[in-house]
Amino acid sequence: MMNDEHTRARFETLMVPLMNDAYNLARWLMRNQEDAEDMVQESYLKAFRFFASFHEGTNCRAWLLQIVRNTCCTALGARKVRQKEVPIDQENDQVEDPSPLPPASLIKKATVEAVREAIEALPVDFREALVLRELEGLSYKEISEVIGVPMGTVMSRLARARHQLYLILSERKEHDHL
Amino acid sequence: MNCQECHDFIDPYIDNELDVAAAILVQQHLRDCSQCQPLLESRKALRALLNNPRLQFEVPDSLRRKIQSALPAATSSARQRFGGRSVIPWFSVPLALAAAFAVVLGLVFLNQGKILDRSRGNALVEEVVSSHVRSLLATHLLDVPSTDQHTVKPWFDGKLKFSPPVLDFADHGFRLIGGRLDYINGREVAALVYQRNKHIINLFIFPSEAGRTEAAQSFEKDGYNVLHWDRDGFEFWAVSDVNAGDLRAFADLEMKQA
């Protein structure tokens, strides 16, 4: 059994260096700095409490990001209920947009601000898959562990997230030209 | 492969999540089908935008300090919860002895050559991972910060007894950001540093003892992925926290130079 000193040292080595990843995910999910900070702090305290259940050889980043993700989703869920938002059931909407893709040249010059706004405009299910893949660099298997859905769902959410993001950015570019 | 299948597989294809056979099918379809080209172009254009490091949020220092100072409090509350005792269960000592005995038995029955090979591999994995972690923690990531391979390569001349191959893969999302001298396996080695989004890849290079081109071997330690391969008389060790697929793609790019 690990003693407290040893636990603390292991936690420092494995989990503290991942704070940027944790914050990045929370910031994208919560969409504001204040909430993201609260979520990261809560997640780290939780992670420390659960650290006894962390086994050597487990993927540390996926383990920590799962805690961050669940903490954020709980907070977002509670807020949703309070605000009586209608949940958007994106998963059932399987019809692909049949119209041809706008040309890639339309989005090539998009600014960082435009990209940031477009990501933030995505539904949270799509946004988390996209952020975990593109901005945290996780594999499909790791994403499936973090958000608790099968790999096939990860794949389809990513495809739809990218499709939507692409459309948002190309439309925006058209507006900018008008 | 038809267009619908290509459409379904385009994302795992650009994410390096397909096995080699499937990836080749997608590649061939994309080469031959003008209708699917725009799809690939759209994904590439998006990837280029998302690769911008300015999209990454950095944890504020104030929060970092706050969390680190909150952790000892968590320790003491954990201690209260478990009654402050460090308990070694009565069965753990015999269990540990039995486990150790089993390990020894297992080793005896294993192929001797394999053990040596493997133990050398494991020792090197530990060394390259700890060197990678050190390079990130200390302020000693780069001796020669440069994105130009023609600046980095001559820098090693005169500092090492060998001249390591220095290549940039910025077009593929792996940007060379510089190099440094490091010390692995009791000798001086070249460490090339690459960036993938915000993640750092250390590529350690030194003359190979085997001297033959071998397929890459992968390892995993403390959440870091490690790939090892030999080519043209050099040993290569790539270490990073990028996912295994991306590190494999990086290694493939490097190996293609053979």
C-alpha cells in the first residue's frame, strides 16, 4: 500500500504536469475562464482523492481528462436544468448534408478568433470530441475512454464536428466578403 | 472502395487511425476520385487552422499555485479518512514473496537472448523517457533553437563524433524547433526537438550497434509513448505524450528518408 508521501510524489510526477491539458479542455467545454478554473481545481482535488484507484500503466492523461470532462459536464448539466434549456438531440440527426462542400480556399485565411468562435458554436458533444482530438491530440481509443462512448461514436462525432465547423467557417467567410 | 466508404473513412484516415490495408484503400480512392478530392482538401484546410498553437489555452499561474498549495490539504483530509494509519495487510508479505518467486521462475524459462535484448530495451526506454521529462521540466529543452534544419545540423558538428540526420516535417504537422546535446546509455547523443500542436517530441539519435534497418518497436511508460527504430547505422528513439498513432506517423516520415 502506498503511503501518503509516496502518493503525493507520484501525483506530482504524473498529474501536475498535465495541468495545461486539463485547463485547455475545461476552458473549451465551459467557454469562459472563471468556470474553467473552478472545474480544474475541483478536478485536481477529485483526482487526488481517487488517486488510490489509479493503477500503474493506466493512461494518465486519459484518466485525468475523464475526471475533468465529467466535472465540466456535471456543471453544464446542472446549469442546463436551471436555465430550462431544451436539450438538442444531435445523435439522432443522422442525415448528412447532401449539398457540395464549399471550396477549401474559403476557410484558408480564417483568423484565430474566427476559428475559436466557430469551435465554441459547436454543440458540446461535437466540441469535446474535436477538442480532444485536434487540440489535446488524443487517439480515438483515448477519446472513447474519456467521454465513455464506443470508438464508432467517437468517429462519427468527429466527422460531424469537422463538417459543421467547416460549414460555419466557410459561411462566415462569405459574410465577411459581403 | 466507393465514395460513401471513402466519406466514412476520411476522418480515421487523416487521424492515422486506420490499419495499413484500409489506409491504402482510402489513399488509392482519393488519388483516383475527383469527387472525393474536395473532401480531403476541406479536412486538410481545417487541420491547418486547428494546428495553430494560439488556440491552446495555458493554465494561469495563479491557478497552478492555488491547486498545488491545495494538495497538502487533500493529503491531510485523506489521512483523516483512512484513520492516519499506514496498514500493511497480513497477507501482503507472503503474497509479495510468492510473486517474486513466480517472476524468477518465469525469467529462468524465458529465452536468454531475449531477456538481454529486452532488458537493454527497457533500460533505454526508462532513460529516454526520463530524459524527455527532464527536458520539459528544466529550462534545457533546446541548445540550438531553430526551425531550420540547415542551422541545426551543422551545430552538432564538432560537438558529437557523428553527424545525425536532421529533417523537418512541418508540412506534416511535426515542426522542428531545435536540438540539444543529451546523454543516453553512457554517451553523448543528439536530441532533436519537434512540436506537434503544443506537444513536444524528443528524437534521440546515436550510432547503432546493430547497424541494420529494423521495423519500429513501441513502448509505453508513465503515459509517454516511445518508438525505437534503426536506420542507416543510427538508433532512433522518439518520446512524446502525443498519441501512439501520431508518433507512429512521425516515425514513418523519418523512416521514409532511408
